[in-house]
Amino acid sequence: MRTSLLIAALLIAQPASADWFDDIKQNGSATDLYRVLHAMPKGGDLHNHLSGSNFSEWLYDLALEEKKRGYVYFTKVRIENCVAYGSDEYGSAPYYLMFRTIMASEYEALNDCEKREYKSLEDLNATEKSGWLDSIHLDKPYEGRDEFFGTHWPRMNALGWNPWIQAETLYLNMQAFGAEGLSYLETQVSVAGFVNPDGTPMPSEQAVNILRERLQRDDAVATGVTVRMQISILRFLPGAEDHLRFVYRYVHDHSDLFVAVNMVGREDNDKGYPLRFLETLRDLRRQYPGVKLSIHAGEVDEPNDHVRDTLLLGADRIGHGLNLITDDDTMRLMRHGPYLVEINLISNLLLKYVSDYAEHPFPEYLRTGIPVALSTDDRGMWDSTMTDEFFVAVTEFNLSWEEIRTLSRNSLQYAFVQPGVKQQLLREFDERISKFELGMQKYGLARLPPMPPTRRFICTHYELCTPNAR
Ligand SMILES: [Zn+2]
């Protein structure tokens, strides 16, 4: 035991030479590189919205399975012009939105004309099903943030109110991330707004207990992925301060599972500007210890002070931080820590915050010593994986093996999980990555698993398409 510990310590102290990685980058194929990035241990995903991280086929299957609990779903497959004029296309239930999914209780309340516009999810024909599955993907060149912010959530709608679907998607994400070599997931969830099969409200505590119970089952434990959660609030709503008070207290009172509060919602809606929440957070800090903040900031096209202001709010991590590059003083402040920027390369491209990776500030942050980690954001809607994020980073920015290792380690080092658990995760990561490096040095690609099935983003954008790709 002592000897193996000593060997492990030596391995960590002296990382294996990474000539093998340079050789694969220079002489290998894109498939070779992808296999390496898929097989390597990767640390954690620190910026992940559970509701946006689900592949649409998961949601479809889970929605049908929920019939056993009495949840039955209908979706809009045609427009019969039942509402002549005056529909609210700017609200949460736009009339002309195809593939908006509702519960049976809402369906039953519709008039006969509107009922004809909907079909039960299980009755969709092949074309309608494929339309439903694609309706929550950002897969067309003309789609961007308006499609994402304005239609994806209104389409999923009632599926997001089912606590069992939330719990089951958490498990599926753990399984998928575990298979990619991740050991930690810090996902953003909601703890309010859940309903019973008849549409009546379900108390938060009951919905959270469903999540907890799912996490403790053997198959979830077997994924090897440790999970902690953040609760997010929509920052631009009129009652956002009250919601912030509720979730802050909730995280404090449930600190075994919930570790942080986040603020989400498009930043170009200026009603959610960071300093709006300064007094509320100062008041909350007078009352509750131990609640961390990771907050979306700088995910905009214009230069502004959002990252700096968000640090003043007390955030230890910044989501996206794209326009930090325009704020020289804050750039200086952030060099060599202690704050981390959660980088979401695929998200930023598909939501058109960068039109090309040459515009992305990630390499400047990484190579001036600003702590960064790669994360997946709403990967279900990009139809992508964590391996894809690394593939984009290596391909676009020529990452060294040392940098890949740093990114993965940062994703654990800057996690909000309890310190003892974090140390254990870091120890295990160091051992796994050292073992992986030795294996690569000794055997090269020979002992790596074959090319895994790829998903649509990496197939469309990098021509890495496998026959069994979705
Ligand atoms: Zn996000």
C-alpha cells in the first residue's frame, strides 16, 4: 500500500513527457485525436444547466414512460388558426410556436379547435417525431440566441415541471459524462415549479427528495460521477430579488447537495444587470454563511463592466466571461486566480457571441494565467459532449497536453464541492491522468477504445461523423 502511494506521488510529481500527444496532433488523424480526448480522464463540468443538457431522444422516451405515473403529454403539430388575431407571441406560451409540449390537464382545457392542433407525444408519426426532436436543437445556420432563449424552453415547457423526468435526466447525464471520463458534475437546477400528474403544484421538498433518491440508487453511484448542484434564478424578472432570497436560503439549508446560487437569462436584457442584486446579496450574507456564487457574466456582444460588477457581488466563478477581454483592469485582477472563468466554446459559437473561434478570448485567458475550465452549458441543445469541447479547444487553439491537464484539474480545483470530497476527487484525478499518460507513452493508440459514436455538432462542424452518429 505504502509503495503504491509512493509511486503515485512520484508520478504526480513528474508528469510523463507529452511527446506522444504532440505526435498525435502533428501526425495523427482527427479521429486519433478524438479517441484520445474521449478516453482521457477529464475532471468535472462546472457550467451545466440540467434542463438544457438532455439529448432530445432522452426527453422523448422519458416523457412517454411517465404515463405510468399519470403524466401524459401533448405537443402542437399544426396551426388551425383557432386564435384569429391578438395572440401573445412574446409571452411564455406563444400561440404560433410548433412543438410546444403541454400536460393532459392543459390539453383538456383547450377548445375543440385548439385540441385539433395538438397530438399526444406517443401518437406522433415519424416526421412529426423527428420535427419534435429537432425543435430543441440549435442545428440550423439561421438559428441563434433568439431561437434558443425564445423557443426552446417554451417548447419543453411542461416536461420541465416533472420531477421524475428531472431526476432521470440527471442520471442519464451522470452516465454519459462518466463514460467520457468525468468524475464530477456541478449542475444548475430549479427547485420550484414542479407539478403532480393532475397539474397541481408539488412542494419543492418533495421534488428535491425525488432527485436525492435517484442519486443514491446503485446505477447512479456506479457512474463514478459525484454530483453537486447550484440553483439558478432568472435575473431579469420583476421578482428576481425575492427569488434570490428563496434560493439562497434553500442552498444554505440543504448544503449537502446544493452548493451555490447562479443567475441566468440573457444579459442583453438589461433589467438583470449585476449591481441590481448587490444590496440583496449583502443582506443575505448578513444572515447565512457558506453559500457560494457562480454567476453568468460577460455573455454579451458589447463591452461593459458586468464581470467586474459580478466579482463585487461575491462570485467566485464567472460563467462565460466573454467580454472580460475588453476590461483591462479586471483582466489584470484575474490573472493567477483566485476566480475562474467557465468557458463554453460550443455554446458561444452557436449562440453567435463569436462568429469564428479566432474571436474567442479563451486562449488569451488560458495563456495569461486566468484560471479557466471547459464546460458544456446546454449541450443537449448543441447536440454535443464534453469530449467535443476539448476537441474544439485543441483543434482551434493548439492546446498542449499540459494545458489540457490544467483545464481538467481546474474543473475540480474550483468546484464548490465540500473540501474533503474535493481533495479526494483531485487525488483520484491525478492518479488516473498519470496512469493514462503512462499508457499513452507506452502503447500509443493501440490500447484505446475504438472511435465512440459522435453527435451532430462535431459531425456538422468538424466532419467527425460515425456511422452510428445521431
Ligand atoms: Zn449557462
